[in-house]
Amino acid sequence: MRTAPPILISLAAFGADAVRRHGQRHFAELARAAGADGVEVRGELLSGEDGELPALRATGAVRVYSSPEGLWDAGGALDTGALQRAFDRAEGLGAARCKLSIGGYRAGSAASLAELRDRLAGSAVELVVENDQTPAAGTLGALRRFFAAADAAGLVLPMTFDLGNWHWLGECPLQAAAAFGPRVGYVHAKGVQRRPDTWIAVPLEDSAAPWRAVLRALPADVPWAIEYPLAGDDLAAVVRRETDVLRAAAALQQETALP
């Protein structure tokens, strides 16, 4: 039987305005008390106040740090400053994983891939690369080329697989799961609906996409994180309900898995 995935909450799910008003520590404690196995701290929602990272670390809930920066800058150079900032914050938070996108990576950057490999050597923090909502860092083609080049350079990186982001770029998440499933080390669970001008993130059970089929194609022994809006008068009850949805999906996956 497969190991049940830890169920995390990306703190952005509580809404940027609310998080900036109350702080990520407040929501980390709420999520943990409501039954989540941990949280993902968002770099774009850090206040920068003294003592913020140690206070978040003290909750014992932080599992992932998400950086809003890309690994490569717009000119195609490895952004060593962004990488250092991300890992310093992850270490300060006590996070086991640090999530970034590839940013402006361009094919043929063998030297920068080797530099990244060397910088990651011996680190206690695991780098996980996310499919974001940009053509350069979120399409199947771009990520296939990146991971193939990284593997060739001896840089074997796990992936953060965001179920919803593929839709923003017109990609099929089921095809993406077939292409990248074995290397997925972290999952962002996100339902989607189509509006006239864009896609929006929604709870899984309200999704227009086949999220259960996608999850069945992904590893069930890596963390699954909720990254869709969590709102209501009783947020603790909302967290309990939505984590139960993911746990039920994981249990069904285990029951139907071949021995």
C-alpha cells in the first residue's frame, strides 16, 4: 500500500489581503490546528519584519518555502541572488523544500546548469521546480527541454506539479502528468473554472477539470498542497473540509492501486 501524502496548505489560499493583515503565522497556526499536516510559506507575502521567519519556524508547521523569483533571470543567466535568498529563507523557516520556477531559462545553458548543480550539492533543502503560468516556464515543451538538459548535466530535480496552472497556457494536465509524473516531488492541488477573459482557481470539487484523474497519475507519497481560495466565516471548518477532500482522494488512489 502506498504511503498517504501529507496534506499542506499554501498560505496564499487564505487571500493576499487577509494574510497581509493578519500575518502568515496566524494562518499557519490556524491550518495546523484545523488538521493540515503543514503549510507552504509564500515569499511574496512576507512582511519583512524582524523576527518574522523565526516566529513562523516556531509554529512547527512550515514544510515548503515558495519564492516568487525565477531561477534564471530575463536575460537567461542563473540568478544566484534569487537562489541564495530563497534558500536562506527556507533554512530560516526550517522548510525541507524550496519552490521556484525556471524563470528565464534558455536552452543551451549547460554551464549555468552545472553551476546550479554545484550550488545545490550538500544542501539540506530540496529544490522543487514548478510549472508556473508563463510560456517560458510553464509549458510542456519548455519544461521537457529544461528537465532533459538538467538530467544531462547530472542535475536531477524533482518537480512541483500545479494541477491548475496548465490551463492558463492551454496545456492538458493529463498529458503533463503522463510526461512528468515520475519526477513529481510536490503537488499543488487547484481546481479551475473558465471565465470569459481568463481561468480562475476554485476548490477541487467545483473544478471544470478532471482533477481526480490527474491526481491518480501523480505520486501519492509526496506532499499535496491546497492552493485555491479558502474562505468562509469558519475558516477552520473550511480547512478541515478541504483537507478531507484531498485525503479521500488519496485513500481512493491507494484502494485502486495495483499491488
